Amino acid sequence: MKKTKKKIKALIIAVLLIFPLIVSAMTKMPEGTSYKGEYYPTTDFEFIYDLSYEKGGETIREHNILEENLRLINEADEFIIADLFLFNDEYNKDSGLYPKSVERVTDALIAKKAENPDMPVVLITDPINNFYGAYEQKYITKLKDGGVDVVITELNALKDSNILVSGYYRCYTKWFGTDGLYWLPNFFEKDAHKVNLRSVIKLANFKANHRKVVITDKEAMVSSANPHDPSSYHSNIALRLKGDVIGDLLETEKTVIALSGGIVPDVTYSYGGETVGEIPKIRIVTENEIKNSLIESMDASGYGDEIRLGIFYISDFDILDALGRAADRGADVKIVADPNKDAFGIEKNGSPNRSALCELYEEHENVDVRWYATKGEQYHGKTAVFNYKRNGETRVILGSANFTRRNIGGFNLETDAEIIMDSTDKRAEGINAYFDRIWENEDGEYTLPIEEYYEDGFLMRILWKIQEVTGLCSW
């Protein structure tokens, strides 16, 4: 009898331990995500970038993206929908102050709503800004008080990338919410509102609406930049665009509003300009379709072609394999990457970039890597440029998505734009000039040789692979 009870108890424990993992592994992304739009011809787009670098011992900030986003907001007449991942000013202010980026965007949205109270003005953002429900961040409160519709993304609707945490969270924890006794210190700012254990557990799911999009009735921006105070000095990229492709972009944002339980605004986009010819052309890709587009473009690269990457995180096995194959076919692969050493005042260990890229460099002759010379900020861009010499075509994929399993594997919410144009197009030449500038250190110190942060340690190379597979990491 005792043996039977022990067996029953062991079976119950096994079910309680294993069932959540099965539930988590079976989760799927909501309908309407992992979107691949059609190509739309358009001539009205612009590549924009932010750069922080040193020149003659002086720190230079060439920053344009925030100003462009503010211009879009200020010039809107009929609607504004912004989807912005980090939207707070929480950081350790004892070590210095950053520009008030989030305050400027908040004030601009409220001013536009006050100017036209009937105009739909929507901010979609990630629950990280409210520390996953532990409190309501002050700028979100200010936006609501100003009449702006704020949609906090429902991350539970997303597919689980980290089943070792998310399964147990789904089955045993999420039902209790994140209300209750707040006694734990805030990770982001020591003097900020305290948090509780359930909000920390929700954070450990490592999910995000990581998009950075602003859409108005006139134009749109797809970007890697957050209007987040401690991110203000990061180097970033963006694409300002007009054209019918914005209709697709708008639909992808309506999907996020709907899955988060928000009221979907009844707005549409109509382009009144002219297009000439079939290219340049642009399409919108989100989530897993970003990965598909990247691999398709890499697989199309061969002898004499050029691949240029500027990336904050790269760790996806399929992407690394595709880069290696392209290099082995004779493509010239050059990668500028963040050294993964700085994160808002915290020193990081270099994962995943140093291990992943040093291994790629060792294994493929035509791969070259340089690290961006960060000084506390991050090289936060997410850009892939493909110059196909055989047909004179340039393809560019850029936006919010890092090249990691979580970002492009259909787990996070991400938005990129994909552009195809003649290599002689002035925008293609400008994007290539941007890359050449930082690669060659033209008129400033931007990048460092791979040896500066070379990682060949066995344990570190194993660690990033385990983290990539399990999702037990912030990237």
C-alpha cells in the first residue's frame, strides 16, 4: 500500500513538472503576426541614422531619429499610431543624466491630441515600462490623462521562447496577476517604485513587443531606436517612408492592438503620390518572416556579392549558417557588431556576439568582423545590406529585429522593412557609404578590429549556444 501511494505521489509530481513544459512548447503566435507583405513601388523613403563616436578625443553625437519621429507626430492631421518598446526614464541618475527623450515624445503626443481631440492618437508599448504590472509608469499615466489611448501589449498571447520558465508561469503563476505587496527593489532604477515577486517572474518569461514604429496619415518610420532616456546616445538606424506600403504597416499594428484587448481605431492610409517603375520597392516583414527574408537574401549571395551587417545581437544558428554558406560561395561578408559589453551602466560578458562571431570568423575565410567602439552606449542598429554585383541590385532589411532566435524566430513582436533598389540609387549609395564610413573609421573612431574583444573560451562558446536554444537569456 505504501509503495502504491509513493508511485501515485511520484506520478502526480511528474505530471505537475512535465505538463507545463508541454503546454508551453505547444504555444503559437497569434494570427496576423509573422507577416510578409507584398512589395509596393515607392520613391519616397529615406535612410536615417544615429551615431555616437569619438573624434580627436571628443565624443560626437550625430542623432536624427528622435527629431524625425517628433516631426512625424507634429505634422500628423488625421491619426497617429506609435508602437514603441522602451518608453520610460528609469535608470541610475547618480551616474549622470540623459536627454529627456520620453518626455518629449509624451508631450508631442498630448499636444497633438489637445489640438484635435477627435483625432485617434494611440501608443502601443511593452509592459516592461510598467514593470509587468507592478505599477503604472508616470509617462503612461500622463498620456492617459492627456487623452491618448495607451495599449499595453498582452505578452501572454505570444509564443513561449523560454519554456523552462513560461510553462510554470502559464500553469501556476499568471492567474494571480501582479498585484500585491511590493517589496523587491526595481532593477531599472534604485529609487523607483518597488516590485513584487510575481512581476519578476513575469519578466523572466523574456518576452517583448520589441517594435519601434510610428505611423501617421502622412508617413511612417520603422526603426531600431527607442524613445527611452538611457538609450538616447545609442547608435541606431531608421527608415522614413511614404507610399501604399504604409497600409500594410498599419494593419500589423491593428493586429497588436486587437490581441492586447485595445480598441482598434477606424483609420486607413491613402497615398496620393506618384510611383515610377517597379523599383525601388518596399515591403513590411514581421517576426519569423524577417528571418525568412534574411536567409533568402543570404542564399541569393554568391561570388563577388557583398553582405554588410550592422547588428546589436546576432546568435541565430540558421542566420550564422547562411552567412557562412554565402561566404564559402565567394560573397564578401563584413559585420559591424556591438561588443555586448554595456547595458545601462552594467558591464556584460560579451554574449552572444563575441563567441558567435569569433567562431564564424574562424570557420569562413570571407567573413570579416569589427566591433563598434562603444563608450557606455550601445551600437543598437539592426541592418542587413546585400549588394548583388551580377544584376546591380541592392537589398536592405532593417528595423527592430536583432538576429537572434527570440527576435526572428516568431517569439517577440518585431517589424522590419525590406527595400529592393538599383545599386546606383542614391539611397543605396548612402546606405553603403554609412557602412563604409564606420568600417573604415572615416573622420572618426567608430570600429575596432575583431582582436579587441576576441572570445575563444570554450565555456563562453558553449554558454551562448545553450542560452540561444533554451531562451534563458535577455536576447
